[in-house]
Amino acid sequence: MPITSSAKKALRQSSQRRERNQAWKEKLKEAVKKAALEKSPASLSAAYKAIDKSAKRGLIKKNKAARMKSRLAKLLAPPAGRAGKK
């Protein structure tokens, strides 16, 4: 347990931040799952918004956000045909 007053305050701050971050990460996971299951433009847009906000807040890194968005976009895109290739 913290002894000094500054350590006590730091503990309070970190626990509040942890709760906030956990709640936001849960929202992110739900949005991504919903977009993957529904495969609709509206759910994709909501997932993009959650991903971008998570990256902005520092919950996930910028490259991970781009990777997640790319994978979701692939799910919605029509399958590319291999016409003309042998």
C-alpha cells in the first residue's frame, strides 16, 4: 500500500484510468465484433469510429488501428475475381 500522499493520489488516478480504459476497450471489442458479424456499412462506420478514438486515446497503437480497419474492410469488400489470370 502507498504511504506518501502523492503515492496515494497516484494509486487513485491509475485505478480510475484503468477502469476508464477497460470500459473503452470493451466498447471497442463489441463494435469490432458487431461489424464482423453484421457486415453492414453502418456497423463498419461505428467500428471505425471506435478504433480511431481508441488510437487517439492511446489504448491501441496507430498501426494496430490501421490493421484492424483493414481487416474489417476486407470482410465487407466483395470477393475479388481472378478473371484473365492463369
